[in-house]
Amino acid sequence: MINAILVFNNHGKPRLVRFYQHLAEEVQQQIIRETFHLVLKRDDHICNFLECGSLFGGSDYKLIYRHYATLYFVFCVDSSESELGILDLIQVFVETLDKCFENVCELDLIFHMDKVHHILQEVVIGGMVLETNMNEIVAQVEAQSKLEKAEQGIAGPAVTVPSRWQGGLSAAPSRAVSAVKNINLPEIPRNINIGDINIKVPNLSQFM
């Protein structure tokens, strides 16, 4: 099982973090820091996997990674996963990103995080490998993109306000006042007598 997928740059800044088991935020940050330090100090000619049992509290956990330009792609897996198989899976994931973003770079992972997570979900879900065929993954991502564009088009085109209506909102207050002035209201009595009480009604025209 895949326990975590981490992508960070050469300075240790996380660009993609996905844990497939519940861990406290502090524990996750500690794992990211220690994983970076473990991977950074290894030379490029050394094998791409190493033991990491201390990170997850088990002896059968290991880190499998690849280094591309400014980014490290690290998969934390248990003993049930094949090291070479995960190396190939990382390659498939990176090539899929490269095809979807047309020469992917670190900035794509920063500014298109939702799309990156969607691509990852087509490859791994719940810690289990879902798909390894790059063409199938790309097809699913493109289908989702078309669906999202179609849903956005349901709202319809923007409504154009006719020129004779333009400025109508700004003119509304004066028109409303004018309309009130022109209403022919029935004559209101100026004095109302209720028993011994006499009420004088003011002349409304002075407020117009």
C-alpha cells in the first residue's frame, strides 16, 4: 500500500502532499521534513529507495523517489509494494503531468493544484494503484476538463442591456420621485376629531 505521496523542491518546499492514512498535522509536517533531509543527502548515483520505518512507526516502510530538475517525487510505501514497480509508477505520473501541462514545471504544481490532484487521483486512490496506462489517464483528465467546460457553458452567454435601458438605474431615483409627485391622491382631511382629541394632519405637498 502507498501511505503517502510527497513532492517538494530542492529547498524542501512541499508542492504536493497526499497522505493515505490519518495522521496529525504535526506528524505530517515532521514526516515531510525528515523525508526531505533523508533524500537530499543522497547522491544521484545511489539507488532510489531506502528504509524509513522510523517515520511511520513500522519496520516495513520505505521511501521510493525520483529527482527531476527542481522537484523530488517521493512515494512512501509498505513492503507489499515493488520498488521497481513504484519507480515505474512515478515515471508514469511525471510523464502524465508533462503531457497534460505541456512540459510541466514547478509553477504548474503551484498554480494548478486542483488539476494536479485530479491527475493523481486517476493514478492512485486510497493508497492503491488505480491506473498505470498514461494514455488512459490523460483521456480521463481530458474528459473531465470537457465536462467542466460544458457545465460552465450552461449558465449561458452574458446578457446585453439595450441602449435605451442604459443609465436606467442611475435615473431611477429621480423617476420615482417624479412618479410620486404625479400620483393623484384623494384629498386627505386636514383635521381629524376623535372624541375630545383633535389631530391636525400636515400638508404632504410640502414634502414633495
